[in-house]
Amino acid sequence: MKWSGWGHEGTFFTDADKPALRPFIMRHLGVDVARATSTPVTFAELPVPPPFLPSGLAGALAAAVGVEHVSTEPMDRVVHARGKSLRDLVRQRRGDLGRLPDVVVRPGSEPQVEAVLRAALGADAVVIPFGGGSNISGSLEPPAGEARTVVSVDLGRLDRVLSIDAGSRVAQVQAGVSGPDLEAQLNGQGWTLGHFPDSFAHSTLGGWIATRSSGMQSDKYGDIADLTRGLRVVTPAGMLVVRPVPSTSTGPSVREMVLGSEGRLGIITAATVHVHRLPSRRVIVGYLFPTWAASLAAMRDLAAGEASPSVTRVSDPEETQFSFATKKRSSVAERLKSKALMTFLARRRGFDLEAMCLSFIGYEGSERRVASERRRVKRIVARHGGLSIGSGPGALYDQKKFDTPYIRDFLLDRGVLGDVAETAAPWSALGTVYANATAAARIAFAQLDVRGYVMCHLSHSYHSGACLYFTFAFTPSGRREALEEYDVVKSAIQQTFVDSGATLSHHHAVGTEHAPWLEEDISAPGVALLRGLFDGADPGRNLNPGKIVGSPPDALASADGARDHAGVNFDGPSRRVVAESVSAAAAPVPPPPAAPPPAPAPERKAAPQA
Amino acid sequence: MKWSGWGHEGTFFTDADKPALRPFIMRHLGVDVARATSTPVTFAELPVPPPFLPSGLAGALAAAVGVEHVSTEPMDRVVHARGKSLRDLVRQRRGDLGRLPDVVVRPGSEPQVEAVLRAALGADAVVIPFGGGSNISGSLEPPAGEARTVVSVDLGRLDRVLSIDAGSRVAQVQAGVSGPDLEAQLNGQGWTLGHFPDSFAHSTLGGWIATRSSGMQSDKYGDIADLTRGLRVVTPAGMLVVRPVPSTSTGPSVREMVLGSEGRLGIITAATVHVHRLPSRRVIVGYLFPTWAASLAAMRDLAAGEASPSVTRVSDPEETQFSFATKKRSSVAERLKSKALMTFLARRRGFDLEAMCLSFIGYEGSERRVASERRRVKRIVARHGGLSIGSGPGALYDQKKFDTPYIRDFLLDRGVLGDVAETAAPWSALGTVYANATAAARIAFAQLDVRGYVMCHLSHSYHSGACLYFTFAFTPSGRREALEEYDVVKSAIQQTFVDSGATLSHHHAVGTEHAPWLEEDISAPGVALLRGLFDGADPGRNLNPGKIVGSPPDALASADGARDHAGVNFDGPSRRVVAESVSAAAAPVPPPPAAPPPAPAPERKAAPQA
């Protein structure tokens, strides 16, 4: 992973082969992307402080994993300090490193993980498990003022499929395996996990479990919460073992407590997960719908019908336009074909080309099954005025699906902030959530007096609702700190989620980024349950402290709590700070020109931060 | 509900219309069921002690729900004292009432539930929520030595479907509604929940959620854990509200903490659950397989294939024989047809009629869907040597499915103890679990020197495994306390579950009955997580104390813990006591004549009770 950006060294997003992109960005963000205008500081310039690693702990860690797997190298510490949120990228690029971990250890077995945790707890150190490092919710960052030694436990050496139970269609897999490595090992024996998040290339099984990940084909395979049956977790109380049974009524689900626990209960070392035989046929078909409303209605009817596609995805008009703008240079024949399609849509089908929505629906299984599912879907698509544009665009989407995260670095190099926010809500609330979130973003752009763009797609369908995935970008005004303006936009969108009956995140977890809204989502007693769970499992608050929920208010007043106080002082968003910074901003606050009024109006609360 | 038995007054199981049953029971249990030989004590004989209800609390409860909804009537207290486990029935019948609740309150609204909890906590009383009263795991019983006032909160007045969101296919429903009442309200608007546990007629939505229930059609609709999206729970910390979102990554799932919580976190007042349009076609088809091994393999292949039936159920040879023995008196034509089928199976298909297995597979949906699913299933059934016997037997099974629990009372009236034990395991472990559990039961019968019968069916299929549901019956020897002999048999079966990689219960919850095996199932750190969760939510241990996990050992030594000590002194099973009672028994311990050796041998541990 790059220390200041997404993905592999040497891999970059480029507009060079996408002729429509430069004018598109110029039109919407007022920026010419022809040349990079901003570069990260060099690694040599980074102010890396010396690690705080008492020799006793250093010795115990070396004894646990071997001295060659204990690193205090600056590059290791910088890479393990954070994930890849927009906030992380911006700060890394300018050399604002925050609280680095003091040491990175790489255990090679479960007993070594146990020895690491024992050593760390013995020295009252903080332990932060590290998978692929692609988290975008602040789940990996040590608390800013953490006075204790911080140990980053990199699970990357635990990368093997331990066994496959073909009869039960489950595999026991070590937690540190990356997406591509896992699929390669499974595919080699004719199996697949079927879990493909955007971060696939740079995330791990343990990370997916710790953050409740979803993948592009989760409509078929299930979210990671559905796929995960058995678990092995090193905890302060010993080895937590969840049996890989298909279902159980043994009280509140311990399995579901580990899912989404973000390292606060222990270190996941292995999981038993569903595997499926590689499908004999797999295809992603493109469709176009006349409007966003028609798209949502079609996806809802698909979920209610008897078809069960592997992917249901549809972009709003803004994202559809963006998709067209990122098309690669095409042949004359392709351009003519595309032009003919647009003419047909506009003249014969009455499509408003600015309002139409691009959709991808995936199918997997036997030839016969795929064919019958496609027929079922076609009928529903047609009922909502949509039509198929074949499997060509789908294949293209399928190929480039993991490239999207690289675009944030491309934009940062050009002074533009781009990021995402995603949620899930019941079908009947999706229209309101969408209207409110896009309106909130546009109002925020107007308040900040910046050029901005917001777009959205529906990414996962369920019986009762779906995930809406928003992407936004804007050109900071230069009148304020860039991240301050980012907070205004991101917070405005997040606030509409919880105000509109949606959840604060469908699959990006809580970390520190979303923690300010947790109580509004799951209610104060819900937060109290999580606190009780974490405090019971980790009375010393050594395990990734401050994530999901901060320290309880009363702990701050107590003697024991004083030590943890610093643990809640993150650079993350605060709704109060955000509200103040907007009202204090000198920027004019005109009514947003094009934004529809939110329905109902998102209520901006200035409640104290939890 | 009857105070001493299952179901409605006036409804009973009878063998009068089942000519083959009397000889069947005589052959296997050595009992002539022609006449009842045992009757419960009369209600008037019951030693009902006066309630311990301080006037302050009585007043507060009356203020909360209205004086007419606060009852200290003996019948109310006796009915609310327990569920309907075999242990419960035996004790009730002989007038051994245990620790009765002191008062039964019936709130009519969520604010009234809040007021009840406030009043109870204010008086340091124990609160036990009560739904349909059909729990068979000891989840409803007050701790034997409980010194505080015990308040049973009957949710029966919270019985309404509050709203149906047709677009999202969810309904918000009050927790106290019974199965039939709920389906009637939903069916009236064209919807169904699709949740049909054996206890359907006498259980409630809140009870299903609190115990992680499964229904007969859960293969299609999902277990209650899948169906439940939103929750409203009155807790000591206030209203816990889980939003009805389709999926979320907000940390460890609070929704999944309420599921299976058995009243230990609070009182569930409402839930938002999946609903489905009533299917246009619904049919249950009967099949016969030549062997149990072939049956399991067929069910596994069904789960791995592209068909998705609503019910997958298959009985082992012993349960198949029992099913045939409970057939109603039939016409000469029917008997001839049945005889012809048996002749065909034996002569033309080579079936061993003693080894064959009866299966029911259900289908729901459009005519077209049902037809194509039946074709898919037929191919898989045929591959395993099975054949369809049409929808007649399936319709019969469908009609009498809720009558089964009545048979325990019929047997108790004839001096026979009958009960169930169920589990779930990966497909590859099911054969071993089955062999070990049936062997353990037969060894126990032999050790006790009693006539006994054990049978099993597979009741729910999942991607990675299935539920095995065992039923056993035996005629107590008369040389020991009947429940002591029952404990030997039930405990032997439960022990094989956890020893064979299965779970201690798939859908009957933990309560007090299964608590002794919890640590062996979910590991000591898993139990510790549950303790932390419960203690955090309920520091005074007022909420259904002692269920799922007892008090922690260290709490018993502490000042605060002393009060709770009595709370763990249940009449439930204890593996240690069981082991001692067997070894102390004077009964000869011959090798079991017909039982196959368990594979691997179930390990009988004498670990101290958790």
C-alpha cells in the first residue's frame, strides 16, 4: 500500500484514455485536471517521532513473534497509523501523521497472536489489529493523545485457507488473508467466497468481519455477516471460539458481537465461512431506466419477485453521466453505435437523456438458471420503462470495479476533495433519503460557496430495503482549512441519513468517523449495550480504544477514566464543531440554485458530541 | 393455556382414531395406553403460598396498568410460573409449584410497560416477561430461592399489527400478539409473516424473538432472527430502539443482542418484521427415501442446488414408523393403496421397509415457480433413490402439525415421559451427531434399565448444515425419581451435541435447561461476553435473573453477589448431578443391545456446573 494514497505503488487513475472526463470535471468542479497541482510531502520530510517502546515490551514481543517480525521502521509505523479515508489521505499528504503506532508486529500463528496480546496487556499497551489497511472510517488510528505504547498487530502472515469442508460448503480461513489471495486459494479448488467489496484488493477476511463488510455480489452470497459462521478470536479472557453451526439459539449471538467489533473485543485469527462452487455461468447485464424513481421502483419489485440476481445496482442520473464521462476512447463504430442508442432512447422511447439511469444486474448459476432469471428481470425492467443494453457494458464495469478508489488520489493531486457516504433504509424511505442527502450536499456546497458534485447508486438489495451509496466531490474554497469544508459536506449528508430513518453506515463501519451519529441511529440504550459489552471484555481499554463508542462520560470523571480521556480526542468529525464552523464562515449562504428542498427538511441538530 | 399441560382446555391427543398406535407403544415402551393411569393433582390441592407484594409496589403497578390488570390470583400465578417443558409439566402435575411469581401485570401499551419496569426496579423486584408461556427451556421460571418480589409481565394485551409498509414489505407489530392472531391480522390484508413454530398456537412474536425461534417454513422465510429488523425494547436505560433497516455496519449488532436475550436486557414491546404476500400456490409433497443416509445426502444436495423449497423435513426410520403408527383409521381403499405402495417399494425398488424415511418438502410461490421447483427437487430425490408419494400425506402433515405437543400430556397420563432435544450442525457432522445422540439415548435407557424409544427428523436446512430434532420417550423404572431418570436421558443427548461439534439448541433457547452446556458450546470467553452484556444492562440483576448464564463465580463471593446466590439454584439439569446419579444407581448397566457404538464416543465430562 502507498503510505499516502490508495493501492499499489505504480498504479494510478488517469484521464488520459477518457476524453470526456476532463471537460466533465471542468464543467462541474471548475478544475482543469490536465496537470497535477498538488503533491504529497516526501516520505523523507515526514516528522516521524521516535517510538515509545519500553524494552520489556520489546523483548516480550520479539519473544512472541521473532525479532524479525517486530518493526519500528518509520515506513511500517506510518503505513499502519491509519486507513485510507479522505481525512487520512489529506493528513498523510501534508505530513500530519497524528499518533503513530510505536511498533508493528506480524504474528505468524494463532499462538503468536495470543503471546502478542499477553505481552501487550502485561505492559498495559494499546493493541490495534491491522488487516489490509483500507478502512475509511477511522477504525485504525491510535487515539491522538494516547500515552501508552501502541502496538499495531498486522495479521498479514495469517494468510492461509486451512481447510475446506466440501460437504458443508464452508472453509476455515486465517483472518489475515487478502481478498485476491483468498480467492486464488479457493478458486484453485473450484470454490469461491463470493465477497467482493470495492476494497477487495487491499482488505482482508478479518477486516471484513471486524467492520461488517458487504461485497458487490452480496445480493447472492450475503454480506460478510451472513457468510461468517465460525470464529476464532484471541481475547483478554482467552480463545473465544464460535462454532461453525448453521444457526443456533444460544442467547444473544456472540458471532454477531464479533462481527463489526473493530478490534474492541480481541483479535480475529480465523473464521469459517460459506464457500460456493464457482458458477458455470456468470454475466452482468447493463440496463437503462428513464428516471431514478423508475429505477428504485424496479429494484424494489425485483427484490419482491421470484428472481434472485447476484448484483442489483443502479446509478442516479448524475452518476450515470459521470459513468459516461469515464468511458474510454472508443472506436468510430462504437461511437456511432452509442450515438444511435441515444437517438433511439430519446426519439423512440421518450427518454430524457439527462434523467436516465444506468443499471447493472448480475446473474450466476447454471446456463438454464441464468437464462430464466434474465427473462424474469427483463419483464420487471420493462414494466418500469427500462431496457437492456446487453452484457458489454456489464463486462466493462466488472473489469474496472476495483479501480474506483484510485480516483480520490487523482483528484487530490488536482486540489479536489472526493469521498463517499453510504447508508441503508427501507424501500419506502429510499426516495426521501436520496432527496435529503443530495439536497444536503448541494446546500453545503452553496453554504461553503464551492463547486461540488454529488451522485449516488443503489448497491445492494434486500427483502425490505437497499443500500444507497453516495459519492461527492468539491473544490475547496481556500478560505478555510480543506478538511473543515469536507466535514461540513460529509456531516450534512450523514445527518440526513439518521434524520431520514436510514442507518449511519451500511458497510463502512463506525470507527471514529461515524461515531458522532451512533446514538441517533441505535439509540442511547443501544450505545450503552455496546459500552457494557466492550468494558466487560476489555476493562483496561487496551483494545483499539475509542472506536465505535468513545469513553462514557462518567468514566472521564473517575480516576480510572482520566487516563482514557485523551482517547476520545480524535480529529474526526464533530457535529457541534461542524455547525459552528459553518455559521462562523464568512461565505455567503445563498439558497441553493438547483437543489430541491429536502423532504422533509433535514433537521440540523447541534447536540453535544457523544 | 392449561395450568398443568399443553394447549387449550378441552383439547387432547387421543389414540382412539389411530388403531396402530396402541400396539406400537406397547411394543416399544411396554405400556398399554388404553387407560390413563396418572392424573395431575387438582388445582384446589395446589399449595399456593401468599404473594410477597409490598403495598408500595402494588400501588405503583396498579398506577402503571390499572388495578384491573394487576393480578395475584392463584391461577394467574400458577400459569405464569413456568413454561411447558417436560420438567415443568411433571412438577405442575404433582403440585410442585416452585417459586411462583408474586404478581402478574398486563400492560396495555408501551408507556405502561415502561411504568411497570420503573415501578419494579424502584422496588428492586425481579421482572420476568411472559408471552405465550410455551417455552420449554426453563426461561420463565423465577429462581427457586428468589427473596425479592417477582413480577410476571404478561404482554398479551399488546396484540396489534400497528402498521404495514407494503413498499418495504415489513410490518410493525406489538410483541404480545399470538401466532394465530398475528397471521389473522396479516392475512386479512393479504400478507403473512411465514413463521410457524410447533408452538405457533401458544406463543407470541416477542417470545419468538426473545428465544431465537424457528418455524416450519423458515427455509423460505428465514428464522425469526432473519425476519426481525426493527425492535423496541423497554430497558433500565430507557427505550432501546433498533431501526428497521435492511442491513447495517453500526458495530456489534444490537438487534442480535435482543434476539435470544430471554428478558435479560429488557421487555420487547414491538418489532418490525418481514412480511410476504400470501403465496398464490402452496403445497407440501411427501417423499420416501430408502435410508437415513440417503435422506441426509438428498437434503444436503437440495441445499446446495438451485431449488429453494419452503420446507425440508425428513424423518429417520424410527420416526417414520411412528408416523405410520399415528395414521388415522383409513378406508379399505386407502389401506389397499398403502399396502400396494409398500409392496411396490419392497419388491420393485428394493426398499427395506424398516429402514425407509418419510420426507415432506414444501413449495410456495407462483404456479410456475412451484412446478419448476418440484421438478428440480424430484431430480435430486431420484438421484438418492427416493420417490414422491404425492401431496396427500403432505396436506395431512400440514393439518396436524400443531397437535404434536399435546402427545406429551397423553403419555404423562399413562406414566410415560416424552420430550425433545434439537440441535444444528454442519452437513458433514450430521451423521455423527445423529449416531451419537441416538446411541447416547439408547445407552441411557439401558443404564436406567427402562424401555425407551428415540427418533429424529431433519427440520431446517441451511447453506452449511441443518437442524436435527430428536424426540424420545421412555417408561420410568419407578426405582428412582422420574425426573432424575429424565435428566439422565436428556443430558446424555445434550452432551453428545456439544461433544460432536453441534450446538446445544437450534431454536429452543438456553433458559436454565441448556445453561449447563453453554460454555462448552460458545466457549468461556463467549459466556463472559454475555455476562458483561447482561451485567452492563442490568446491574441489579432484576431482569429474568439466572437465565442463559448464571451469576459469575466471583459475584457469589462479593457482598452484592450474595443476594443473587439463590438465583442460580434451579431445579434444572446439572451434568455433575446427573453423572453421580447414574453411577449411584442400582440399575444394572449392560451394554446396549441394539445401539451402534457412538462415533466418536461421546465424552462424558464431569466438569463443574457453570
